[in-house]
Amino acid sequence: MRAAVLREYNADLALEDVPDPDCPEDGVVLKVLACGVCRSDWHGWSGEHPRVKPGQIGGHEYAGEVVAAGPRATYRVGDRVVAPFILACGTCPSCHSGHSNTCPNQRLPGFVEPGAFAEYVAVPFDHNLARLPESLTPTVAAGLGCRVTTAWHALTGRAALEAGEWLAVHGTGGIGLATLILGRALGARVVVVDVVEEKLSHALGLGAEAAVNARDGDTAALIREITRGGAHVSVEALGIADTANASIECLRPLGRHVQVGMPVGHTARMEINMNAVYMGNLALYGTRGMPAWKYPSLLGLIEAGRVDVAPMIAREIGLSGVSAELRAMNGPTPPGVAVVTDLLG
């Protein structure tokens, strides 16, 4: 099969013919129909992700069709499915308690095992997959990827965002746009932050009530002014110290900060304004992924027409275009996200 393989950090992925994956006993092999390109892929490509090594096939935001099923598989040949990036075992205490995104036995195609920047991908623990609704194209389903599912869990499972609250979103990449769209669907008033005016304009077009260019001064102070006292919930979607602190400092008393951006590599440890946390009686939440059982609540909103994530998708690309998308993440990126829909090109 054709695949894009990491051979050297910060270099073009190698387009190679590699062996087709073996089918897991407890899972399936998917023909990849679409795969999103995510900032988490960039962390691996740049050498910042400690688990991603040369030889890895990336890609963890995928939708596909089952072409082989193991004897203990949940799905059957011909089923069309969408995948969370965390494949949980389903049998451990974390899974039994409903927190499968914290499963200690999780499998991670695209990070540790071969991912979906390829014609086919093996999916163990296929009980984590969700059936692709007829109304949802594989391209849009892949666009959900980890960005929409993570944002959904961040707002509903962690921050408990309520209608009428102010939500601040720091960074308007894929995660940020997903947080904006879902926050609006939940009835929140949303203010977005970025350094690219084109991305801020795009976010305003998707329903943000206000936008702040972080180059214009004290971001937190500007948000407190716009919201007349501070955001109730603030989501950091980049994983860097400047935006993490701006997220914390923009909150009103008793506000909730959610760390969605991945702090890894040189940002794994950062200096945080703990005095603001202390004085404001703030709550700080970390979040990563979404328990697979929450897929129906998210897909139900989309099928009912209450959420439209299609405007997030700005570019459909071939496999050969992944390297350029990753390289672009070294700096401010254009609006929207890219989805690989041509797994041969």
C-alpha cells in the first residue's frame, strides 16, 4: 500500500510502498477514505512528541470502510466508521468508569502504531469506532478527528459550559474552531484570540461574538473588558506558555481554564501564573481525547443540524500534500483545516 512515512524530523515525509497491515484479532483493517492533518501530527513530525520515532506512519483523524475483520471484531466488512484517536481496551477500571480516554492500555495508531496517512490502517479494540452516519461524508467525519471530539469533551465533560456563559478560545486552528462552533451550539457567547487577522475574520463568520488579535496588547485585559469581568470558561488550544497564561488571566472569579493544546517537548513544563489561580479561585482542567461512548451525543447534534463542522474544512489534499501542511504549522497557519482525501496522490 501507499503511505507517507516519517524518515527524518522536520523533513518531507517519504511516499513509499509498504506492506498492507495485518488484521488484529480484536479489530479491523480499514480502507482509509479520509484523514485529517492535525497539529498533533506536527508535534511528531517536528520531533517534539516523545513517542513518535522515525519510521512512523502518522495520521490519527480518520474515517474508513472495513475491508477485513478479526474473529473478535465488533464491525464487519463493508461497515463505514469513524475513529477516536485513543483506542481504549474496554476492560480496565478507567474504561469501566466511563473514562476510556485515560485507559492505561490504550492503542494509538498514528503515534505508536502505523496510522492513517496510508491506503489502509489496522484498528485494534474496534469497539471504540462509531458507525459513520449516512448524512456525514468521510471528509467531514475525518475533519471531526481529535479536534472536534476533544473540544466536545472539553466543554461538556470537563468545563461543563452553560448557555449564556462567556467562552474564550485561544488559537483558531482546528481545535479552536471546533471549540467555537460547539460552544455556540451550547449557547455560549464566544470571544476568539489569534495573531492572524484572516483567521479572526473567519472565526467571526462562524459565530464568534468578538475577536482579539494577541499582537494588540494585553490579551487577558482585552477579554475581561469585552466580557465585562472575564470569561467563565477559557480554552487554550495551542499548548504554549503565553496563551496558557492569557487563558488563565482572562477568567472571572470561579472561572474554568481547560488545557486542550498539547504541552509537549520544550513546552511540557511551563511557568504558570498560579497567583491568578489562587486569587480568582479558578479551576484548571486538563483534557485529552473523548471517551468513545460520547460519540452518539456529538454525532446526534451534527445529524440534527444543530452543528455544522463542514466550514472548518478548508482544503482537501493528496497524501503528497501532508508535508507542506505540517511545515506550514511552523508558523501562523491559514484559516481552516486540511483533510487528505486522495490516499494515492
